Amino acid sequence: MKENAIKQIYDLLGDDVSKNIFENRLMYSLTGDMKFIKNVVCTIRKGREIYGCMKERSEIGIFGAGVVGRHLARVYKDVVFCYFIDNKCSGVICEGIPVVSLQEFMEKCPEGTIIISTKLYYEEIVDQLLKEGVRKENVINLGMEYEKLNHLQYFDLPQLNKKKTKREIFVDGGCYDGNSSVDFMKWCQLGGVEGYCYAWEPDPENLKKCKQSFEENCVQYELIPKGLWNESKKLRLKKNQTCSMICDEGDTIIEVDYIDHVINEPVTFIKMDIEGSEYQALQGARNTIERYRPKLAISIYHKKEDIWELPWLIHEMNPQYTFFLRHYSFADNDTVLYAL
């Protein structure tokens, strides 16, 4: 990589929000300091609001000591979290913070603020809290806000609409449960254009979910039961509840293939969220990117070097792209690089 590549990438960023995110993600990659992720989160209006609210409150409990809750504790070091609230593991310490039951929290902090950090069953949790006597204004429903951000991701950048074509051919790299392809079809319908999806997903269980979702939402699609890569071969996949990644320690053998080999029509839009395989998958789309210049929405947070390596690779393939960055979470995940 050239020494001046980072400056060239910075100069290709299309607005101040993108430059802000790039600066802070770059510093996070170099230092590991979570304060830079907090700065990234604050580029989101709701991120700024929630951070301001947390700073004003003195007694805050995080409902859920899972991944999202732990991320909150790591990112907002300047916020005093008194407790994690989790009935399943009360009595332990998590991220240096005591874990208590809901009843214990209400005894200790009857007017405390509770942040719902789980993305699942957050509506039921709100009902539980209100029934237990927690005031509505003392509940911050982060789970609901995550759901909203999830549906904005990949399609909310205003500049995308200016690049809409009469027939959109979408590559959904890592379609998981199919939500991104469904959101793509809605994005097409808002513009009155036709849409078609090539949905890549190597996990058989996720494929079933995608097929059901596509049929229910009238998505025009082809499901490709493979992972995205830069050649045709078999690789190992490591699976867990929320994501799967290609790695040598994987316990499942899957087929992988590449966009240039499988898709034989002018692709107009490529989305990738494939747990660290984005670099290889982009290499496998070189001819498509050079020839058709599709819109790109690429996850850029799985590896620390993604923030400079992925835009530089795209720039080498086609120097006519302008870059934008947007963030869709309250932690270090879900930063998206748009290339138009």
C-alpha cells in the first residue's frame, strides 16, 4: 500500500460526516481506544441523544449482560453504570460492574435509569419493567433503536437515490435472514423501479429463513448457497448464534465462489457483510466493479485494517468512485463504506 494512500482515501470522501467517521475509525484501529468509537456513534442523531441522556443521569443500569450490554460499558467509559441487570447471572462482576436482578436494582436505585441493551424481546422487557413500577421516562429502549438502524443500513444514504437505475440488480453478500434483500426491494419500490436479488448465504438454516422471508415479501431472487470469495473452492466456516465466518478453525465445510464467475448480467448494487471476508469477495468482483461500476455498500469494521484496505482496493479497481461512511450501531460494529 502506498504511503499516501490514507490521504488519498480521505480526499475521496464525499462529505464531512464521512471524514469524521474515517478519522475516528482510523484512530480506533491504530490505538484500540474506545473513545474514538464513541465519537463515531455520536455521528448518529440518536447516538448523540442517548449519550447526552446517559451523561445527565447518575444511577444507570444496563438490562442485559450480553454482548451489546458489555459493548456499552466499554464504549462509554465516561458514563457511570452502577449495575448490569440480569436475572440469569446476578451476583457476578461483568466489565468491572456488579450484576444484580431487577428487584435488587429497584431496591438500590428506585429512580434509576434502565437501558435495554438486548436486541431480542425488547418489547416484552419494556412491559415487564413498567409492570414492576419503572417509570416510562426512566427506560431507554436501545433494542428498539437497533431495530430501526438495522432497516436503515445500506439504503439510507441520500446519494444512493440519485444513482438508481430502471432495473436494479442487487448482490446481497451474506444475506443471513433476508432482511437486507427485503429492504432493498422496498427501496426499489419507493423509486418505482424493478429489483432483482442474488442472495448469497452458505448456512442451510439461514437459507430456509431467507426463502420464507422472500416468498412472504414478494422478493424477486435467486438464492446462492455459497459464501463469497475470490475463487471457487471449499473452505471451513465457523458458526455461532449471531454470525458465521470463514476461518481455518471452522467446523463446517462450505462452497465459496466469486461474483464475476456466477453472475452474468450488469450488477448495479453490491452489499457485503461477511464477517471479515470482504477483501477477498471484492477481489472476486473486480471485473464487475471495473466494467459496471455498481453502487457498493461494504461493511468496514470486521478487521482493523478494513478502514484503509477496503476503500484502497476499490479505488485501485475503479478510481472514479467517491466514498461515504455511515454508522448503524451504538458500539464498534456496523460501519458501512458506500462507494458511488
